[in-house]
Amino acid sequence: MSAPAALAWDAARLAAWSEPHLANVEAALSRWVGVDAPVLLGDAMRYAVLDGGKRLRPLLVMAASEAVGGRADAALRAACAAELIHAYSLVHDDLPCMDNDVLRRGKPTVHVKFGEADALLAGDALQALAFELLTPDAEDAGDDEVPSAMQALLCRLLARAAGSQGMAGGQAIDLASVGRALDEPQLREMHRMKTGALLQGSVEMGAACAASVPAPALAAMRDYGAAIGLAFQVVDDILDVTADSHTLGKTAGKDAASDKPTYVSLLGLAGARAQAQELLGTALAALERSALPDTDALRALAHMVVDRDR
Amino acid sequence: MSAPAALAWDAARLAAWSEPHLANVEAALSRWVGVDAPVLLGDAMRYAVLDGGKRLRPLLVMAASEAVGGRADAALRAACAAELIHAYSLVHDDLPCMDNDVLRRGKPTVHVKFGEADALLAGDALQALAFELLTPDAEDAGDDEVPSAMQALLCRLLARAAGSQGMAGGQAIDLASVGRALDEPQLREMHRMKTGALLQGSVEMGAACAASVPAPALAAMRDYGAAIGLAFQVVDDILDVTADSHTLGKTAGKDAASDKPTYVSLLGLAGARAQAQELLGTALAALERSALPDTDALRALAHMVVDRDR
């Protein structure tokens, strides 16, 4: 089902592919985030976004865009926009009224550093900025004239991934489920929305950076995104019990401590690991089915999502 | 400068113009907000948005769109999107870490009713929904196929109005200014961003609902929007000291109580009233300059902004 081992990228090959993309994303985020904002707000926005995180969503956008032969300028904007939505969700999720977390990526969380009010506003402003990045006007963008139909499609995909039927909706279900028994379909639906929607949305945004992609390939990309989106959460649940806070860069064991249902609490550790492998197989099979010529990076990212240790 | 009194709309004429637009907006919001969201989140979103508020931003969108002969379908979406951004900002602004307000439009605030976490998420989801409404795909929209260039432009205008150089940025400056002396230019800049940007953005979004508007007319519309945006805040400051909580539907006197700089604290009551009248004159002059044929509703809305008692 997956590519023969001799053809699959190892971690070094993925790192070599990722490096220039990550450099572009970091440079673009540094150029675009919080620069013309009022000083404390801008600082909080930059603190929340720059120099942190795995940048998985940007890499998925970039890899998906390459797979379909998408526009690099549009993909860079979409990559940054997806990361901003992710970053804002972490800022709000860490607030005292939500998870009340003080440590994120090994650093004090935004509200610890800047106060709750500025953290709230920084998250709000990051969400708005995501949509601003997706809609450059020709004058500001210079050579970077993303066609307006592509701009509108990227906004549509991101808004759906972020909103009440995506990330924010999943967080609300998560909130309501603390201390309650969820069965596996309910847990899956919660995670499909909370984490999966933006990961899948990142893949779809990347695929939207080409003017025309065959419908079956698009459908396969969506399936790939859905599978790795869920796999990501299953692995998160595994790491929450197997890794320590230092490696994770955030508080380990907090799901168990707060009596949240997880894949591990539902399926056991071995069951959760088997689930992750099964989802990896689903993702790789979808890439095969896409019949797109250049899916090596997407394949390697799927492996990375499942094999990561933080 | 303004139209002769015989030609200006009175309150009854404005109400007659507004009525069908408001009915359309209420029906659309009820159809679009929180309907497919997880139950508590959807309830909080609807509570925050439906059956409340003056709907000034939607009316500005509608009036501006009519002035340029814009598409009614695009204007309805833009009107609702602007209102969602406004509604989300109120939800977040009322949170304990911001203004800690318990009364809004005569009802308990969202966090009092639904808890802080769901209020936070409802605000986040409302912002995402605003951009989702602006980017319907042809299939979902039915007959309502807003051209993608118009979708992208509407998203751009809304994102800029809402973000760190607009509403969220102004709120951050407001936060940082409590107890500090601001001079009039600083106060003006804060309000231009905090309240003015979305009001001006609403006018610009309405003007963006026509495929082509002469550049001088667009510039005049922007000037109109800027003037009434600022006038709105000046009047807000006046009402904060002259009206009671019952009439306002929110806590009166709270700016003075929290030692926030206001136009009244800076200019005195008479000075603030003179400022509001001057801005009204600026707005009406801009409409004259626009040379657009049908600006009666915009003119009447400018009067309403300045003459309102809540």
C-alpha cells in the first residue's frame, strides 16, 4: 500500500525538503505578523507565532501545493494563514478560562507574559490577519498577484476549517466532554473538528493553489488530510501519557489529569498505536489513489505525524 | 453643505427604508448563525447575535451598496459579516479579563449566560463565520453567486477593519490607555481603529458590492465612513455621561468610573457635542462630493448616528 522502502524518504530527506520551506515561512511570518500593530499587541502576536512549533500545517500546505503544481506565492500565504489560525487557537486555549496552561513550547504562555486581555486580543487579531494574508491586493502584493478566485477559495477553506463546524466547534465539544464518557465515534468526531479540520484544511488549501486539479485527486487529498488529521490527535493522546513535559514543551499528562476522554483511555496504549498505524495506511493509500506525480513530501509528512516524539 | 431640510429624510422615512433591510438581515442571521454548530456553542453564538443591537453596520453596508447600485446578495452577506465581527468583539470585550461587564442590550452578557470558555469560543467562531459568509461557493449559494473577485475584496476589507490595524488594535490601545492622559490626536487614532475602522469598513464593503465605482466616489465614501465612524464614538462618550443604563441597555458611566480618556473628559460636554456636529458636516459633505445619485439613506444614517439617544 505504501511506497517501497527504497523509495520512501527518510527523516534526513524530509528535513532537507522542509528546510527551505520553513525558512520561507519563518521569514514571511516575521515580515507579516504584528509589524504595524500597536506595540504591546504586536509583541504578543509575534511572541505567539514566531520561533516556535513544528510548523506542520505550513509544511502540509507546501507539500500539497507541490503535489498539484500550485503557485508558490499563494502557498506561502496559505501556509502562514493556517499557522496563524493554529497559533491563535493555542493562545486562546491556554487562557485561564480554558486550559489554564502556563507552559507552551517550553516558554511561558502568552497570557502569562502579556496578560489575559492582550492575549485575548492577540488571538483575535491573528485570526483576522490570517484572512488578510489570503487577500493581498495587487498593489501591496507586488509580483505576488494571487488570482482573486484562488483568494476567495482559500478564505472559504480556512474559514470552514476554523469555525463552528471545524476547530472552534471541536473545542466546544471538547469542553463539554470533560468528565463524560464518549464512545469512539464521538471522540473521533470531536477530534475531526478540533484538530483534524485545520490539518485537512491545510492540505486542501495547498491543493487549492493550483488553478485546476482533477476532482478525484482533490478527493484523495481530502481523504489524506482527514486520515493524518485524526492520526495526529491519536499520537497526541499517546504522547500525553508516554512523553515528559520537557520533550513535549508543554505540560504532559494533563488530559488524564483533567479526566478528558482520549484514544488511550478508550483503546488502551496498544490499541491507540494500532489505530495510528491504520490511519497512516489510509493516508498513504489515498496518496496512491490521487495519481499525482509528486507526493513524496506528503508521504513523508504522514510518517512524521505518526512517528514523532513531540 | 447638507441637503435642504425639505429633501432630507426624517426618522420615519429612515425607519421605512430600514425596515425591510433589517428584516432581511435578521432572517439571514437566523439562517446562518450557529445552526450547524455543536449545541452549546451554537446557542451562545445565536444569543450573541440575534435579536439585539441597532444593526448600524448592516444598515451602512446596505445603504452604501444602494448608493453604488451594488448586488443585493453580496450586500446581505457583507452586512451580516460586519455584524458578526461587531458581535464577536462585544462578547470578548465583555469578558472578565477585559471590561468584565454583565449587562449588554439589557440582557446578561454571553459569558454570564454560557460561561467564559464558551463565550470565548463563540466569539472566535463568529469571526470565522464572518469570512465564511463572504465566500459562498456556487453550490451552497444557489442563485447567490457573488463573483469571486468581489468575495476576495470583501474579505480583504473586513480583515483589515477587524485586525491589529483596525478594531483589535484599537482595543489594545484602549486597554493600554486606562488611567493615562491621551491628547486629542491620540484619542482620535484609538477610536479610528477601535470603532471607526469597522464602521468605515462597513461603508467600504457596501461600496464594494458593485463591480465598478468611480475612484472619486469610492474615496468620498471612505471619507464619509471615517467621519461617521468617529462621530459614533464621540456620541458614545457623550451618552456614557448623559444617558442612564436602562436607556443604553448597558452600564452607563463606566468609562468615567474606569478612568478612561473620552471625548467628554478631553473636550467637555459642549465641546464633544460640537465635535459630533462638525463630523456630521464632514460626512454630509463627503456624500455631496461622491456625486452618487442615491445617498439619502447614508445621509439619514449619519444624522441618526449623531442624534441617537442610545
